[in-house]
Amino acid sequence: MKLTLDSLQVLDAIDRRGSFAAAAEEMHRVPSAITYSVQQLEEALGILLFDRRGHRAKLTDAGRELLGEGRHLLRAAADLECRVRQVAKGWEAELRIAVSTLIGIEKLYGIVAEFYEANTGTRLRFLLEVLGGTWDALASGRADLAIGASGDMPAGGAYTARPLGRFDMMLVAAPFHPLAKAPPPITEAMLLETRAVSIADSSRLLPPRTTGLLSGQDVLTVATLDAKVAAHAAGLGVGWLPRWVAEREAWAGRLVILEPEAPRPPVEMVVAWRPSSAGKAAKWFVKRLEDPLVAASLMS
């Protein structure tokens, strides 16, 4: 290997400080050691890295290209050192977080910004899951932490779960949909004759779930919450949405909230994890989500 991190650090110091002598002072070396390091690298690569004419050390075009790419390597090496030290202290190298689509990942970005300010070195990976998919991600090992899991906990997983909050579910339709013009309340018989729009459960190992559908009802199944909202707005069917989504779309005039004869019970949501494998990053998020104001912001 002709390139080393040390030689790149020498080039970086010379370029920033403007001279071999100043670089030597910064790196606590004698000037001759800096000069020797550069000469060794130039000989190994067969190129000139510095134009030594004038009072200030100036990189050649080749030297500038080498240093530009080399600084990426220096930053990556520094990041790796930081993460390795943090892993040794109990922080995960990567934390995988499954989030229910009913919550939405964007609501967590404020907490994520706080986490990054702590400089833990842990990388975050988010998964957006539907219905039982949030539990499935935890049960299958795809996620280390589940935010917004609902329904029954999978058996035999040794999970810990804490209440996060609950969503009221609202029945919606496009303003021009026949049910939007029908006199309330909307009965199950009326719904049975109308196409529903549903989101596909994202479970891979656990049995998929459905919710808010009637036996024998025509169903249009889509992959995401955004696609479901768009399908409702296009008049393709009716269905249930969390209150925060339904009210947002109603205020915008894209949907109307219907009055059902049999309202759906609220969806209870939890934060879940495996205590046996949870590191400091997972525990940080769990503790942050215990704040009632944070939990309320996710549910609103």
C-alpha cells in the first residue's frame, strides 16, 4: 500500500498551514520528517505533489486531487474510530427502528436531531411498517426497536412494551363520493356496498392482518398511507384514517369525514424492544419517548 493515513494527514496539514515547517509544528515533528514523508510518497506514486517554488507550499493538480479524495478517507477513518469507541461503551453500531405508518417517520425527526447532538456514533436505520409489520420487524430481527406497534404481541419473543398513546380512526371519503352525500349515519350495509381502500400489511413472517374491512366488501389494496389517502381523494373508495390525517385532508378540502353508525375503537400503540439485546441507543429512544409531550406529538 503506497498510501497511508499518516501520509494523507501530512498532506492535509501542509495544505492547511501553508508550509512544511508549520505542518511539522502542528504534528509535533521536525520539519525534516515532514519533508521525508512527502518525498517518500512522491517517489512511491511517481508524481510531484507540491510545487516548491515560492514561499508557500502549493499542491500540484495531482496533489490537489489526491488530497481531496484523501480527506474523505480521513473523515471516514475518524468516524470509524469514534464508532468503535462508542460500541465498546455499549452504543450500537446501528440502531434499526420500525415505525408504524400511522405515526409517520417525519414526526420523529426532532428526536433524531437530539440524538445526533449527543454524538453517540450510532447510525440509524428506519423502516416504515404497516399493521402487524411493526411487530414482525421486531420478531424477525429486522428491527431493534418498534415505535407504534399495535395489536397482540407475538408469542415467545421476551419483549418489553410501554404504552405510547392511541389514535382515533375516522371514516373518510372524497367530497364527491356517493357516501359523502348520503344522510348520516353510515351503516355497515352501506359500507358493504362500497369499495374500501386498505393498506397491505407489511409482515413477512407473522400472519398478515386486516382492519376496518367487512366480510365480502370489495377492497382496493395499496402499499402506503400516502397511496391510501390519494386513492380516497380520487374517489376510489372509502376507509379509515387516523384522526390527524383525516382532519388534515378535510381541512384541505380533499376528503370529508363521515359519521359511521359503528365507530371503530381507538388504536392502542406501544413502544417495544427486546431488553436482552437493547444497547444504549435503544434505551435512549425509549427514555425519550417516555416524555408525555414527545408521545403526544407522535399521536397528534
